[in-house]
Amino acid sequence: MEQNQEQNSEPKTDQAPEVVVEEQAMMYPIPAPDFLLVVRAERNTMTQGGIALPEQSVKQPLPYGRVVAVGENCKLYALEDYVLMKPFGGFANQIGKTTWLFIKEEDIVGTLHENHPAPETLKGLI
């Protein structure tokens, strides 16, 4: 009986209890069924010759990234695909040192292929 009185004597608040996450614990995001998880490509801060690029040229994020997880309902893209994205598509979230981009398939405009033969219409442009 005394224990019940002690428990009831704590003040009730509308605030959620504070959650403490250990810094050592690794957290990995998993996309919802209709989303892809993309890590955006980073710009080089130096040229191949060793010249440092100005800060203004590396501020804007690149419009492509690598797919690192695929939601259950996403059928067009697979892990490790490099995708071109709309400039303001998706939801960015930073966990640890990595910025993860949750993006819908509709916000992807194409894929990048390194060792894929170019279509005839592009051969003169590349």
C-alpha cells in the first residue's frame, strides 16, 4: 500500500519522458514502403591537380546519389543504383555524420550508368 502512495505522489506532466540514446549505438534508417533511401553524392573540394575549389562552388548539393535501401513497394530501382533527382525532392535527415535522403520514385528523373553504351542520339554530345 505504501508503494502505491509513493508512485502516485510523483507529479504528472504532459511531457513525454526523455529518451537517452547512447552515442556508441549505431542507428540505421529504413525507408517506408513507398520510399527509397539515397545518400547524395558529395562534390570534390579539390581538382585532380590539387587546386582547392572556392566554397561557393561546393555549396549546392549534387542532383544525384546512390540508392542504399529500397522500400517494399518500389519496383523501378535497386540497391546501388545511381539516380538523378529533382532539386527539391525528398526529405533529408542527418543521423550521425551521414545525411540520408528519403525520396519517392516520382522524384527520380533518371539513372546514371558508367559502363553502359550511350544511345545513338547522345554519342555526338558526350
